[in-house]
Amino acid sequence: MMATTHALFGMALGAIALLVAPEFAPLAIVAGGVGGLFPDLDLAGDHRKDLHFPVYYTLAAVPALALTAFGPSTATVAGAVFLASAAIHSASDALGGGLELRPWEATSEEAVYNHFRGRWIRPRRWIRYDGAPEDLLAAAAFALPGVFYPEPLQQAALGLLGISAGYVVVRKRLVDLGESLADRLPAGIARYVPVN
């Protein structure tokens, strides 16, 4: 799934605070969005392995959520929503495509790494690849609660949805453009560019 889909889901998760603790809602929405984006910071490294921890984020989120239920504060709310959002991001990447350069070809059986079991979780391909039309549909659904967000978070949700739509339009062409640019790199730099 697109990073924006994960961020929008995290924001929607944080928006539950609008119903149970409105005073923490803006913080929870931001923490959810950041937690939803955070695992994808490993794009520069070993993607879906370095910062994707479907089991460990979950194990950390459960007591953090319990602590928040008994003692809500800015720190407990932010930490719990961040961890829950990062956990759901990490686990939900298995619902998408694999790690191949062209995930619409469905050639990879590696979706997200499970550090607890020491093996890759296979892709389910419910959302065929990041930037697929169904990914945009999911992003739009997760953006819907944004109509209830306080400003400027409402605009942020709308902006993320706009970025999602633009990415869907150019997704497949980006691979060809990237390969074309990589072919033009000097040999000394090209050896640092990942091949898949």
C-alpha cells in the first residue's frame, strides 16, 4: 500500500479520540499519521524489513494502549496511537503486493519480514500493488473521517488523498523513468542503486 494510505489509516485510527477523549484528538490524529508513515522510512534501506515489525509493534502497542486507558496523557496517547498505527501498517503490508520492482507482475513472495519468526510473510495481493486503483479506494475511505478533523488536520488528510491520486496516475511510469535514470548514472554511483 501507499505510504499515504497508511498515514490516512493512522489518522483515522487516532480520530477515535474524537469520540472518547476529544481533548487528545489532534495529538492522536497526528501520532497516528506519523506512526502510519514511520515504517516506510526504511525505503532507503531493506524495505519492509528494517522498520517493519508486525509482531513487535503489536506487542508494544497492547500495553501502551492499556496504559493510556488507565492514565491518558499526551505522552501515553501519542505513544499508544503511534505504536498501534505502526503495527497495523507493518501487518497490513502483507495484504498488498510483494517487493519486486513491478509488483503488478506478482513475481515476489516477500511482502513483509516477520522478525519474530525470522521469515518473510507472503503477499496476499488484496491490494495488488502500491498505487493500484484499489489502493486509492482504500486511501479515500481512510480519508473520509477527515471531515471531522480540526484544521489544519482536515487539510492534511485532503492533501494526502491528493498525493495518493497523483501517485496512482504515474505509478507504473515511475518504474520506467527510474530505470532510465539509473542507466545514466556513473558506474561509481550506480553500484549503490538497488536492483529491485
